[in-house]
Amino acid sequence: MSENNKHLVTQYLSTVWNEGETAEADRFLAEDLVQHNPGLPDGRKPVVEFVAGFKAQVPQGRFEIRRIAAEADLVFVHSHFTAQDGDAGMAVVDVFRIADGLIAEHWDVKEDVPETTASGRPIV
């Protein structure tokens, strides 16, 4: 089950976010998606509209998954988002709850990638 859930989330990020194929969103997102991102209301439609507008403004924007884990109905993804080649980007952590084979709930946090860190290790 968790491998299927990880595959669903991986395909969602690749297809909808990286490729901008918003017409495919119904394969991944529940219509009544519960959204915890403070900038988006609940539902599949707001995500589709946001991604379409975002990809129009930032066509090279993409998520590179660095780590992914699943437990029960939750999938955790640690990604490096860049808007274009050479962009330092952002570290992003998304948490997805899967129900009936679709993403039913979503949380996310993000942080700009700094030039340096006190430890000398990268944040993504």
C-alpha cells in the first residue's frame, strides 16, 4: 500500500506540477481535497487553477524529490524546488494523506535554500 501511495504522489508531482498537465489532476487529487496550504482553499479545482497560472509564469519550475517516505495513509516528500536552471530554490516538505487511491489531504512547508549553513551541509 505505501509503495502505491508513494508512486501516486511521485506521479502527481511529475505530471501535474513539473509537466503542467493539469487536465490529469483528477487521476491524483480528490475532488474535495482538504488543503492546509494557507494560500489555497479546499478542493481539486483551486489546485488546478493555481498550477495552471503558476506554470504560465514559471514554466521551468520543477520539484526534484530528494526523499520520500510513507506510513499508513501518509506520504512525506522532501523536495528541492527550482524556478529555473541555476536558481538556489527552496526546500519543500509536503505531506499527503491518501484515501481511496487519491490525494485527499495536503500540508506543506517551504524554506529558501541559503547560500551557506552553519554546519556546512545543504538543507536539501
